[in-house]
Amino acid sequence: MNELSASSRITYRAVMVRPGLARRIRGLSDRMLAWLFITPTIVLLLAINIFPLLWTIYLSFTNYRANRANVPTIWLGADWYQSILTDPDIWAAMQVTAHFVIWTVVIETVLGFGLAYLIDKKFRGHGMWTTIILLPMMLSPAVVGNFWTFLYQPQIGLFNYVVAFFTGRAASSFQMLGDVTLSPWAIVIVDAWMWTPYVMLICLAGLRSIPDYIYEAAEVDRASKWRQFWSITLPMALPFIMLAVLFRGIENFKMFDMVNLLTGGGPGSTTEVASITLKRAAFESWRTGYSSAFAIILFVTVFGLANIYVKALNKVKSR
Amino acid sequence: MSVDLTPSIARRGLADRILRRAPLEAIATTIIAAGVVMLMQPLSLTLYSWSFATTLFGTVMFTIVSKVRE
């Protein structure tokens, strides 16, 4: 053994070690192996999801300010919650959010279902049209926000010229993003343009899941197309429509990026949705404790809606 | 000696009928939906003030009742 060269000794040691390690791993139960594989994921989840959530809950009860980290924090109890839930400005932001959520969901559902109904008819070139319709959904919200800002320009924007062509009004006579009446609708239009294809996809899945024999039986019973739509198509696609409504509702309740790029919450606070108010409180006023409490209120709302969403999803799955 | 041949039907009490997952989940879902509506309605500041408590109660209730037997 002593006459072995250095490299041979290393190889020899490696050969000696490897079977031991392998035997030890081979000796682990399936349960232990499963834990071994999922432990890094659980640690990562705890570090980047659960810990910040618990920390935010703690901060929401204190006067902590991120720009004055050295100042001692004072426990305030539920003061911030009370302050937020009695503040007319926050209530107004919630109403702006409600306007945005309700109108986008209604428009996207009606248009999405209509498009899905048309695409489901499998006319000539329907594959190409499906791809074209899906294009806006594939774009980044940052890109969409930027190019719709150009489209809404009163002087050079295409949108104003299209409206001028159909209504006869001068193209530069109105500003979609600068007008207090029009700006809430401007963000609704952009969101509907971007996310209607998504609702269409979900509705299309619902329509394609309806078996043909039900329509054949209805044909035998001489049911009109109108009757078939109301008695077969709509009830059977309804769980999928509900799913789309819930998903878009939750997403739009949290909407930040697109609105921030398009209007930044303005003019005034007419498009200041809840997320924009939260961002202003957290990173402009640096009221970290206050904004943490606001974030927890929004989180509980979204979590509650997500529970309903999961329930609807299970209903769809069980079909 | 007479033998009772009628099949014995297990009588389910009111608690058994109510304490099942489906109706309890439906109640929790309704409370959550009511909380969300209260949060975003434009009519009453008092309703808005109670919205968070309502949503939180509904969410906690949903989490608990989803563990109840079918």
C-alpha cells in the first residue's frame, strides 16, 4: 500500500468511500428520500414566502418605517387597521378598484365567451384566428402599458383617430389618459384588450368539453339553436365561465403594473387602484407599518377569493 | 316472540345534517363574498369598516370547515 503513488491513493480512497455512501443512500426509506428531495423546496418556500408574510403581519402592528430602520419600533396594536378601515381615501381607492374589476370582468367574460363560441364553430382558418386573438395575452404588461400610452396620445395616437373617424369628434379634442372621466375607462379598455383571449381560452375548454351526443339528442327532439344554447351550452360551460370570472377578478384586484405604467394612478386619484395606494404608502411616504397592514387586508381578501376559486376549480375537475 | 323485520334506518340528527362540509363551505363562501362586496361598495363607510373582519371570519371558517368530513 505504501508504494502506491499519490493519484492511485486518491483513486483507492474514492473507491473505498463510494460504496459506503451508496449503501447509506440505498438504505434510506422511500419516505426519507422523499423528504430529502423536498426539503430544499420547503426551506426556500419558508424563506421567500412564509417568513416575509409573518414579518409583514408583525410590522403591521408596529410604527416601523423602512427609511428609519434605526428608530426603535413601538407596538401599536390594531391602530393601523382601524385607521385604514375608517379612511375615506382608502375607501375611495377600493371603489376605483371595484370599478376596474367589475367592468373588466364583465367585458372580458362577454367578449371572451362570444369569441370562444365563434372559434368553437371550427370555420375555415379558425386555427390562424385563434393564434391572432391570443397574441395580446402573450405580451408583457410593461410592453402593453407602454405602447397603449402611445396609442392614447391625443396628437399622434391611433386610438383617438379611430374614435374621431367613427364619432366625428376632433382627434385632439379628448385625452384618454388625462381626463378624469375617461381615464378609468382607458385602463379598462387596455385590460380587456389584453386578457379577453385568456377568458376565451377557458371558455373554449368548457365548450369543447360538452359531448356531441347531447346536441344530437336535442336535434332529435327538434330543439331550436336558441334553446340548445340556453339549455345545453350555457349551463354546461358555466363552471368554466365562473372559473374565468374568479381568476380575472383576483388578478385585477391585485392589478398594479399596467395601471402604474398607463396612468400612475392619475389624473388626481381617479385611477388609483388599491395596489397603487399601497405602493405610495410604502415607497413614497415610507409608512411601512401602515402599508403592511393595508397589504394584509388585501391579502386576506385575495386569499378568501382564492378559496372560492379553488372550490370552483374542484367542481370543474369533478366533471 | 315477534321479530321486527323492518330495516333499521339510522336517524340523522340536525347536527349531523348541518355539520357537513358542503353546507358549511357554502356558508363560508357566502361570508367571504359578502366581505369582498362590503369592502368595495360605495354606499356605507360602516359596511366598509366591517369588511375586513367579515372576510377574515369567512376565510378562517372556510379553512376550518374544509377539514370537516363530507
